[in-house]
Amino acid sequence: MAKVTRALVSVSDKSGLVEFARGLHELGVEILSTGGTAKAIADAGIPVRSVSDHTGSPEILDGRVKTLHPKIHGGLLGRRDLETHRQQMQENDIAPIDMVVVNLYPFEATVAKPDCTLEQAIENIDIGGPSMLRSAAKNHRDVTVVVDPDDYSTVLDEMKSGGGEVRPETRARLARKVFATTARYDGAIADYLGALGDEGAQAFGETAHIGLDKVQDLRYGENPHQRAALYGDFFEVVQQLHGKELSYNNIVDINAALWLMREFIADAPTVGILKHNTPCGVGTASDVAEAYNRAFATDPESPFGGILIANRPWTLDLAKIVDEIFTEVLIAPSFEADALEFLRKKKNRRLMTWAPEAMDRFTRDYRGVVGGLLAADPDLSMEDPGEMKVVTKRQPTDDEIAAMRFGMKVVKHVKSNAIAFVRADRTVAVGGGATSRVDPVHAARAKSERVGISLEKSVLASDAFFPFPDGVETAAAAGAVAIVQPGGSVRDDAVIEVADKLGLAMVMTGVRHFRH
């Protein structure tokens, strides 16, 4: 281990800078710095030496060249254990630099601004910073490199307890963080420039770099013989309050539940029940307990071992009702204190809070395929059937329009081919994952008959058009009186003709919502 005697500090994000610099000074470390960082340190009354004084070379080209110098990179890359390196450093008047504290120009934040110009983007491409970070990280056996202000306290604590030294394990960990950071940084630059076509910015560029940190290893994947891990910012959207570690399937189900309930976030209290990332019941009411009862009534069999999500705080009344069956995960924006205390009595039940607004920053859907990755915009569209085209002779009633609005929000999240029989405040039968358009109608009808739920005067919502009249005929026979669907089939006229013959009201939205 080597004592830190000289540190080069040059940061864009100055969070915690003064406190860290003061700590280094109190440990007897000479601080080298540049520009605004040097000024901030000096203004705090902490001794600091400019890089120009250290190298004997001025900052030139509007600050583009200041740390790209042999006395900087030689001081970082020189191996202290090699006599030839020590001799060459001495011959070239290169002093060792034992620590680099650098974070990078805010390129991603700059290009995220809607009015960002190419010139502004180019000027926020950091050159010296990544160069110093990489040099120091490569030589982390001798040099401590800090790219994240969150690591300042750890480094200072180790130096204080270790006579000015940082443990090798910490230096290695910090070096790994550097290479992850510079990889993401370079990837962001490549993706931005790769999306600039001759006709302006493209939605999908020439490259896609996804730099995600591992959150945790999972016990197994979709099945016990598969390995799995979670990467990224999942826990920026949800927070676990109680229960054992989430499984791979739990996370997949939670993801589906979040996107479903996002549709209802501004609505009256609503509860959704999901199984195998597909809704099996959704209900809305004046309180969450009644909303759950309406959702549960759709399919009393499937909720066992399922996922429950609410768009309002979880109450004690709701907690007592759901306690009657086994559920894997309960999700809500918050849990009332007495409800949380009650629900924590079962150690295996996972309790999660979610932050709907945190979902807005995720603007791409990714899906792995053999040898590649599919990238797409998330399906955030939601049409109002009350403003869409009525194609039948009979106009839908206000209640039927309300049911159509509810149904479209649900069926959008059911596996295709998908339909949902609904009323204005609940699902009454759901069919999905079928290989023909009429099959989910048959399946939903059969399930409703088996569990004793009436579909009379219900509304049917479909995620895609009906290619043949049989789906409409089957829905009407089941009790549906109105249908909302995208339309767009070459046989739309035949489908509309059958709907008119059966006295149905039909609205076509013009927008398909497949979910594969």
C-alpha cells in the first residue's frame, strides 16, 4: 500500500468538494487542480496548486488542453514497483500523483435539453477527464481514483485510519467504477452522434449502449435451473418494505402491474390483480377495499399466489380482506401505518411501494432476442372512445362509453390476442394469449359461466380488430351490448353489418394495442 501524498482534483459536479479537499489537506496531501475546481477550493481557504504550475505548461485552446501532459499522465501511469519507471520519471522530472478525483462534463444532461445544439453537445464531450480516469484506473495498484462523490467519505475514512493509505480492495473497486462510468459516457456520446442523420435527429441511432449496474443476483431465473440477475434502476420506481427477496418472476409480474396501474393513476381508487404478468381482474370504486372486491369477483380462482396493485394508499380494511388468500406481492403508493403493521405479520408476503412519476424517465422498451436486442417506444397511447368513430347505427350510451374507457385501459395489458368483458367500474371476464381473435372471447365466456358471473349488458374491449364477424357474434351471444376495437380489417364492413344486425353499438379507435 502507498500513502497518498499528491492528489489531482478536477470535477464538474462539485458536491462535497470542499469538505473532501479539506480532509485531504488535513491529511497532508498536496492538491493539484484546474479552473473552477481550483477556485472553489481556494475560496474555501484550502491550499491548492494549479496544474499549469505543476506541468510548467499553460492551459490552452479555451481550456481544452490542460491535463493532457506527460507530467500528469506519467505521474499517474508510472509503476512504483518498477525501477525503470521510477528512473524515467526522475529523469523527466515527473512527480507521482497518488490520487485522481474527477467527474465528467454533463454530456447526457446537456443533450437531454430540447434546445441543445450540436456545438453545445460537442463542447460537453470531456477529453481530459476520461483520460485521467483511465490512466489512474489502469494503475490502481498505486493510484486511488475517485469518480463518484458518494465515495469521498469512504476514501477519507480509510486514509485517516490507514496512515494516509487506501486499501487495495477499495482502489480496485473504485477503478471498476471508473471503467463502467467511462464506458457509459462514451456510449452516450456514440449514441447521440449516431442518431444525427442527414435529415436531423433520428429516434433510433446507429448504436445502442445500455450501461446498467447490477442491483443483485437473483436466486434463479424464470425456472430454478436458470441463473439470473437484476440490473438498472428498478428500485427507483419501487421500494420493498417487507418480505423475502424478490424472485425473477416477481419482478416480471411487478413490472406488468406497474404499467397496468399507470393507466389508472389519475382515476378513482382502483385495484388490479395479476397472475403471470396478465390482469385477471381490475376494479374501481370509492375506496380501495371495494375496488378489490370488484376486481376479485372477475375471477375468484386466479388471485391465489398473484400480484395486487393499488393506485391509492393501502388501508387496513383492504389488508384484512386480502389476508384471506395467499398473495406474492402487494403494491401501493403507500401503506397506512396500521395496514403495514397488520400485513407484516406474514413474513413471506412482499410489500412494495411505487412511485408512478419515476416511470416517466424510462422512454424505451427493450427485449432480448437471439443475438440482439429490440428497442421500441413504450405503448403510452390511450384513446378516448367517447371521441372516436361510432361505426354502427346504434350509438353507445354514456354508461357504455364509460365501460369502453375502462376496458381499453385493461385490455391493453392483456396478452394478445386479448379481449375483456367489462362494466364501467370492473372487469367481468378476461381472455388473452390466444392464437385467434375469437378464441379469447370463447375462453372468457366459458370462464364466466363456470364461476357464475353474468356478462349480460357488458361491454367488450379488444386489443386489435376482428378479422371475421364470429368474434362479434360470440360476444353478443355471451351478453355484450357494445364493443370497442381498433378496426382496420379488410372485413370491417362485414363486422359492422353483423353488429348492426345484433343491435350492438361499436366504436373503432384506429389504434391497435398488441402485447406479446
